[in-house]
Amino acid sequence: MVVSSVSTVPAAAWAYPAANATSPRVEQAARGRASEEETTKADDPNATSSSDENSEAAGPKRADGTPMAPEEIQLLEQLKQTDREVRQHEMAHQTVGGAYAGGASYEYEVGPDGKRYAVAGEVPIDYGPVPNDPQATIEKMQTVIAAAMAPADPSPKDYQVAAQARQYLLEAKLEASMLRSEMEQARSDGAATTPSTATPSADGSAAGELAA
């Protein structure tokens, strides 16, 4: 964060010049007053310019209202950035995970301003296979993998969940393929083993019996 201050120029410095020149006595008196004001400011250690006051007022404050030191300001900015990144990370998991993702939980750190900032977080996700339903497992694992890898910077735990979900996905695809093969084989066997009940008729032609 870059803190900038804008110096304000006193209005007197931009006053419109008088139409007629002032007399030497008036000019001398004006110079005398200006000299006295400068001497007063120099002698008074508490005297501050308006730009300094505005700069201090605009800077971040501690919990007790006092101005922060430069290192505290830097720490505060780091905490704010971390808080944003952590929340975006967990929100990505929740958005893509849908019904399989739970609510996010966070770990906080108190900043120099007395406020809490998220420094770590997690979202529970159900990545177990669907019992006795390989097709539903396939669809679920595809969602889980996408949710685990949704953040821009997946964590080691995210990679671990995605890897386990891919294993379940492969197993479910294999199971689904085996079931399809068994069903196709059963249909094929059923068609081949259908008994023929045709009997010859009086005129020598074959007639089939239809089961009711």
C-alpha cells in the first residue's frame, strides 16, 4: 500500500493582487506580520502544517486510535491480502463442490488495528463413492475433482483429495464397464438360447407358439 499525502497551499498565497500598489508603510507592516508568524511557528515545536495533520488523519490507526508504525502498516497490508486470498480459495471450493461441499471454517490472526483476519481455512467435502451405483460415483467424482482443483493455487490437501477422487473415478468406470459387458452378454446369451417350439403342420410348414 502506498500512502500519499497532498500538501495544501494556504489560500493567502493565491490571493488576487490588488489593483493599486500599496504604500511602502503598509507593505513594511505586512512584511513585519509575516516575519512574526514565521518566528512563532519556528519557536512552537507543537505547530504542524495542515498537510501533516491530514496525512496523520488518513493513516491507519491501532486499536487504541494511535497511528501505526511503518512495520505495523506493512503487517496490516499483508494480513488483508492473506485474508482475501484465503476466502477466495475456500469460496472456489464451495462454489464448484455444490452439494458435496460444506461450510468454510477459518483460522484468524488479530492485526495491529484490533481486527481479525483469516490466515488459513478449509472446506469439508464428501468424496466417498456412491454404493452400488458406479455411474453416480463417476458423476460425483468428476465434481469432486473439479472442486478440489478450483482455486488458482490448490493446496497439497487439495491435490490429495483430487488424487483419491480420481482413483474412485477409475474404479467406478471399470465397474460400470463390467456391468455393461455382463448385461450385453446376458442379452446375447438369452437370444441364442431361446428354445424353438415350432412343429411341422399338416402341409409341412412350421408354426411357432407365442407365449401368453
